Amino acid sequence: MQSRFHAAFAALPSPLQAALQPLLTDTFPSFFTPEQMQLIRTQTGLENRELTFALLPLAAACAVTPLSGFNVGALALGKSGHLWFGANMEFSGATMQQTVHAEQSAVTHAWLRGEQGLEAITVNYTPCGHCRQFMNELNSGTALRINLPGREPATLGDYLPDAFGPRDLAIEKLLLDEVDHGLPLKGDELCRAALAAANRSHAPYSQALSGVALQMADGAIFAGSYAENAAFNPSLPPLQAALILLNLAGYDVLQIQRAVLAEAPDARLIQRQATAATLQALGCDTLQTIPLR
């Protein structure tokens, strides 16, 4: 078991500990498959909503919070039956705008691993306005269920009344819909991963496709796609998307060896400067850019 889970695991009820023990290995990918979820429910007698509340401490244990020390965990239940972990992330030496919220983390984790729709988000603190707007970009829209401890079940529409989002702008492809922008893949494995990430960008407002791929010392590669938002500011940069995957896979954000950014040099939005600055704060000075044409 990864050390970050030890304290949270020790505080779980014994039946849940017994069900999770074989699953929380050193290589636990921070999600449970539908089969694993069914096994846990059978062994504990907990239904999905109760179970996700019980698992929140494990999600919060994935948080990276050198600035606030305030850990937030989120769990996204996919229509596939997968349960995806998410946690907030902060980066010392970077601007506050580069931080990642727990709901963004869980949604992006699900998206980048191929989930095509979400049924519910469970979080241990009330979603801020930023996250409510971010979740409104999803193809589940305001029907998405929001579960909070001690609260009755509600929908995103309850937390974001009179919402403004992609449907108001006649956007047809929504976040988590399958997208292929037809970009050709070329170069080494890391470059191809960055291009593949750019290829699935959600950028309907600027058309500024971008993707980032990060390589660790052991050769592991994590690629993130740009996720744009109708309200602009809640948009998630591709570097943060890659960092979400890296962190939830159990890697240290301070151990990145090499990074590649794929974007057009004349795009209406440019990721390079913010990407380079945040990577530098994380100790990585090796950023290669692949121009999209």
C-alpha cells in the first residue's frame, strides 16, 4: 500500500479495510473498476452513496497541499461503473491560478482514462463556484448528482441555478464526449503522447488545441489534454491535466524529468509560458514544444 493511504486506511471500519486491503497495492491506480466496486459492496453491505462517503478520506490522502495544508478529496462515479479518485493540488513557487481543485481532478482523471459520462460527484466540502462552473461543461450537464456528507442528494442544477454553459453557446461536443481532431502523431513516445493529448482537447471556444506529456525517471509517461470552459477562467491547462494523472498514479510531481507541449505557435491562446513557469517551480527545466500546424 502507498504510504499516503496509511493513516486514512487505519481509520476505516474493519469490514471496509478487509475489502480494500487486496486492492490498495503499491501500484493502485486511484480508481476502482465496476467489478471491484461490486465486490466491495458485497463485502461491506454498503450502497454506492454510502461507500463513496466512506472512501473520501482515501481520495483526500492523494492531495498535494504545500500552501494550504487543506486536503480535499472527490470521487467521480462514471456511467461505466468505475469510481475515479480526485484531490486538490498546489504548487509552491507557481501562481495561485495554477492550482487544481479536487472536483477538477476527479473529472479530469475520469476523462483522460476514457470515461464517457459521469453520474455523480462526491466531495468532502461544498464545491466552490469555480468547480460548479467547471462541472457544467460536462455532457451530464446540470443533472449531475452532487453528494456531500450530511446533506440530502442534490444535482449540479441545485448548486448552480440559472446556469450558463456550453449549451447556451450551441456547443455540440461537450466534455467527456469522444473527440478526434485528426492530428498526425510523430516523433518519439513522449512527443506522440503530447500530440495524442492535443488531439482530444476540449477547446470549442478558442480552437487552441494543446496537450502536455511528462516523463518520469522510470520512463512512465503521463499526458494531459486542455479542457476549456464556457466561463473561460475555470478552464484546465494541459499541464495540470497531466499532473493529475501523475499524482493519482502515486508519482511525485517534483520528479519530472522531461516535458513536451504540443500547441500551435499562432494559437489564440498560448500555454507555453505558464507551462514552463509551473514546470520550473516543480524543478523541471526541460520543456520541448511541438508546433501544431
